[in-house]
Amino acid sequence: MECFKFCISLLVLQTLLTISRITATVSPSCPVVFREYIGALGKNVTFSDVPINPNVEFHFLLSFAIDYTNTISPQPTNGDFLIYWDTDNLTPSHISSIKAKHKNVKVGMSLGGDTVNGKNATFAPTSITSWVRNAIYSITKIAKEYNLDAIDIDYEHFNVDPDTFAECIGRLLYFLKQNNVISYTSIAPYADDSVQVHYLALWRKYGHLIDYVNFQFYAYAKGTTIPQFLQYFETQRCNYKGGKILVSFGTNNIGGLSPEHGFFDACTILRSQGKLHGIFIWSADDSMKDHFRYEKLSQNLLASAA
């Protein structure tokens, strides 16, 4: 263990010394993708419950790893991440099994989320250097234990300025990619000014390290129409210029453009314009009640576009 920490420390130092000179990085190809958040709600959902179309790239995103103590009154741990997803049903052996059965499956973890034990999961680093060092160590450890392929950034509350957030997350993503800890990266912003300002600062400086923008279109008002949805999509394409914007909906009746009211019609329009890079759903836990009906429809649409 001490040897592992020492090696990580050397790699962190190398990262901090060289990152300012890096302007690009080589990423794997980013095909049309279907992504699903899983494990946040403790509903005993497993990977094998979710239907998987063999003709699409499929990413599970474990929800969540959070740098907060797992206590009645959670406290920030400055980058020392703990696992908060359903560890009884989503284990390393379950990951090995689903990957062996489905060669098109990748598994990642999402960092942050909205709350932890009823308290906001606020991004609260003590300093850039210490947070990055701790995050690299704890996330690398989890990624290796679970054989993960991807990392997703889903912080929604902040007590630091946008530039500090950008430096912490950007340096973390650079290290994880440069050292082949993970292959795919994504961010999960939504249309709130206090959220967007942080992610846009990250995008401006480190967008070349980010493969997908999992934009939370379900955070828009319930009853969103197809024309409104398409306009929202164009707005975010401008915000995250050059990025692969994934469209989304929630199966918890939260908001945005729902499948019942035209989501797949909007996707068909985007596909005809060459703008449909993928779909993600929040979340598998909520989808169990309807037997993953919309997961099947989403993947069928993407497979027909491949």
C-alpha cells in the first residue's frame, strides 16, 4: 500500500509539472453511445437486469463516488472519495461478468451528485494541489478495484470559484487519461447559471480532455416541447462548442421532454442533422418499474443510426 501511495505521489508531481504544457490528448474513438446511471437509489438493480443491445456502445455509470464522510452529518474529505452506490448488487465481480457477457459494455463511475445522506454534496477542496493529490489516489484505487473504463463529473453544488473547480477537475482528468487509469471522460452539467459557470470554465481550459457532455435536459421544465428541446440542444452545442452533447431524459417523471411527448421524435430530427451522438437515462433504478421499456427504445434508435 505504501509503495502504491509513493508511486501515485510521483505521478501526481509529474502531472502538476507537465500539465501546463499540454494542449491536447489522444482519446479513444467516441461512437454513438447509450449511457445509464445506476445504483444511486438502493433499489437492488443489477447490471444484468438492464437490456443491452449488442449494436450500440453501452456505458453504465455507477452513482456515485463522493468525497464526503458516510456519516449522519457528512463532512467533505478534500478529494478522498468513498463509494456510495449499491455495493451489494454492483460489485467488481458483477462488472467482470457483465463485460464478459457483453463485449460492447463499459463501466464508469460518476463523482459528486446532488446530495449525500440528505446534505448537498458540495465541491469543497481545501486547496487545488491537495484535492488533486487525494482524488488521484482514491479514484485510481477504486478504478483499479472495479476495473472501470470511465469517469463522469456530476457536481451540482460549489463553494469555490469556477477557476478552482476547473483546475481541480482538469488536472484530475488529465492524470487519469495520461496514465491510462480510465479511457472515457464526461461532465454532467445542467441549465442553472451557478452550475454552468463552473462547467464552462472547465470546458474552456480542459475541454480537449472531455469525451462526452451528459447534459441533463431533464432538468428543464416538465412539459418541454419538441421545438423547445431542439432549441435547448442548440444552446448547449454553442456553450460546449465542439463537444459531443448527449441528449437525455429521466424515468422518474422529473421534467424535460419525456418519451411520451416526443423525445424520440426529437432524436430522429437530430439524427437526420448528424447531431445525435448518444442518449443517456437517469436512471436504471427508476426504470425497473417499467421493465426498462425506454432503455430498449433508446438503444434501438441508436442502433438504427449506427
